Amino acid sequence: MQWLSVLLIGRSEQSGPPTVAKMVWWTTRGEHASDKRTHQEQLLRECVGEWGQTLVHIFDQGFAGGPWLQLAFSHLILFVMRWRSGYNLIDEAGEAGVERKAWQITRGKRSWQHRDVWDAKHQCYRKTGVIAARVSHPLYPAPLWLVVSRPGKGRAPWYLLTNEPVLTADDAWRVVFAYARRWQIEMSFRYGKSELAMESPRLWRWENRLKLLLMASVVYAFLLTLLDLSQQLLRQWLLRWWCHRSGKRYREASIPLYRLRSALSRLWLEYPPPSPSLLFS
């Protein structure tokens, strides 16, 4: 089984939890066999049809390359794409029409600015530099900017390609922080695999699998709504009485989805919700 997910999220932590926009599953085997690019293009068309050009689309390294750039240009979307350091681009400040690898374009150039950026994975601040250069791609006729985030010695830099104009250091930081928000999508995949078992449905028929996965998607979307600020009192009550933890790490977790699922499970085992027949009688 293959899996694609689209999450809608703001540019900052203060914008609230992510929202499940779309989830799609498909297979490369049997009578329902399909391919990844077909579903990617379909999802992009649906997103453009629903939200137009009001969003900034964040793409990871799997989307890097000329074909996806062409598709992005045909839909006139704003995007930030993680570019591979070994992929070629045309440096507009260098020789006309000469392609260079991404890492060569900013090699030897000083960062525009440095900031202490919080590393959520390792729970520490890192002195990070940023620099940008105007580039182009043979298959993408509009101007592009390559933003490079340098997290310090011993850590690989980020090469981010965007069609948003990057003229100042603040513009470059906005691109870097927008891409950093994609970590919420990575977390959603991990949660779906570990807590909701989306990678291991024990069903043989394809239609039954899809039904089960769609129900799991609704459950995940419901759990995300509990992270909203308006649900703070309910969330604190659930965690305090049905999944209490005394450790500092658990108490200070900003997105306690794992504990919320466990708390709801314990609550409903103790006090089962009314059956549907009673609800609609």
C-alpha cells in the first residue's frame, strides 16, 4: 500500500494545530494498480481548485526535479521545495546559461544573517546562517530563488527552492521557517503508523481496507481538533484524570496526541458512549 497526505497548517506555532485536508491510498499491484505521480497530480489539482493561489505549498526532496517544477508552474502556485544539493540550477549571477550544482552556487559566500534557531528534535538552540541567490531552471520559465539554511558545523544545510521573491534576510528566514513547519506532516505520518496502525490493516479486500483507513483518518482529524486553544480545558481534564503523567517531558509536550488517544480510550472503556440506536431514536 502507498500513502499520500495533505495537511493544512499556518506559518507559525501560534496559528494552531494542523488540519487534515486529504489522505489518499493506492497500490501498485492487482486490479487496482496505480502510480504515485498520477495521485500526486490529482491532489495538487484538487488543492488548487479548492484554495486557489492562496497557499504556499511545501514539498520535500521527493518532489525535487524539473517535471514537478513544470507542474507547479502550470498551476501557478507558490511553493517551497527542498532541493537536492547535487541537482543542477542556472546561477543568474554567474555565466549566462551555465548550469551548476546547488551546493556550488553559494559556496564560499558569507551568510546574510545569523540567528539562534530552536531545534525541536534535539531541544536546543543552534546558530544558523541564511543566504539566497537568484536562479532559474530550464524547464521552469519563471524566476526562482535558492535559499540556503546553514545550521552549523557538522550538519547538512538545507537547499530550498522557491518562486517567492527573496530580496532580504527576512524574506529568506520566512522561507526557512515555512519549510520547517513541514515537520508537522512527518509527525502525522509517524502518528498514523504507530498509533492508528494505518500501515497494517488486517483486511484482504481493497474496498474494506479503504473504509477502515478513512475511519482512521476521521479519528485523527478529531484528535487534532482537541489541540485547539478553545479545547484547552477539556484537554487538561482528559490528561489529568485519564492519562496522568508526572514526568516533566510528558507534562510539557506541546502536542500530546499520544496521551489524548490513550485518555479517550480509557474514558470510553469506563463510560461507553450511547449506541447509535439511542442517539437517533
